[in-house]
Amino acid sequence: MNATETIAEDGSRAVSRPEYVDFDVEDFPGGLLSCLEAILMVVDRPIDAEELAHALALEAGQVERALRELKAQYDGDSGNNIRSRGFELRHSARGWQLANRAVYEPVVSAFVADGQVSRLSQAALEALAIVAYKQPITRAQIAAIRGVNSDGVVRVLSVRGLIAEQGTDPDSRAALLVTTGLFLEKMGLDSLDRLPALAPFLPQESDVLDEAE
């Protein structure tokens, strides 16, 4: 049976408990925050506040606030000499997930892979950047921008789950490529609107003219 929302006589909203929820989160040591930590430790994918709220028979807003409180705790406060954790509660377009902080990647890779980590090639990174900023885009358009056939790197990015086909170009009928939710998750972004602006990385007009001369 699913959780349902009911209206009390005083007008307040309450979430009824599913049959499988025979507990109150506040009865556990640490209350809601610790219950959320216990769940986040075992999930292998990002999970949104609504899904957590349903499992705990709570309102999504209450769970969302608790998640943000946990995130703040893990981030620490240097001003008050409270250290950040080696992990973070990361929020992406797909939901919330515990993850190692990127700054500790060399430490983690040294332990789990003896220093050997699987990285994207420069060519794959170039193609991924093109898709991210120009999407939706076809393979031919990627090749035109890079000046070289890009089928191989596009295939790698697809296998990694970073890009996917979504629709077709109305003129050429070629498949259109877009980035995925996994891409946003890996980048630590909530949406594509949060991609950094390209302007600071573009050459100045004077530099381009000097090279042309």
C-alpha cells in the first residue's frame, strides 16, 4: 500500500504510513538524519527526496531539509575550525548520493587501483565538451568541429553512459546526441544551466588577429 496524504481537522497535512513502515524515525538514535545516512550508505545510485520520503512515510520537504543539513555537516566550516569530511553528500539532477570528494581521487585510486585509474582520453574529453555545449548534436557535426572522425570516441562516451541518442536531426535524419543524467552527476551539476561559461577560455580577438597575420 502506498503512503497517502491526509488533511487533519486543523488543516495540517500528514502522511499516512505504508503497511511496511512500522517505525518512527525519531525513535532511532540520531533520528531522521541518522536514518537517512543509513539508507544513503547502501544505495548504489542517486536517490531523490521524494523516494526517501515515501520509504520513511515523511513529507518530502522535511526530508529535503534534512539532506541539506547533512550536506552542510559534511562540508564543515573552516571559520569555526570544523573540518570537512573526506566524502560529501552530492546533489545532482538525478538525486542525492554519498561520494568521495574529487580532491581525494589520488588517495582513493592509490588504494583501490594501485595508482591505475581509467580516464577519458583527450579526444573523448573534447567530444564530450562539444556535446555538452552544443547539444543536441550529430556525430557528423562533432567531427566537423573537431576536424577528425569521432565515431570511436562517441562510442566510448556512449558506453560510459555519459551521452545518449535522443531524437533525430530533421534534415539529415541522423541521430542527435545529448549528455545524460550521469554526466551531470559526475560533473556535480544540478542542470546544464550550471555549466561554466566558455567566454573565459576563448582566445582574445587581438590574439586571433595576431596569429592570422
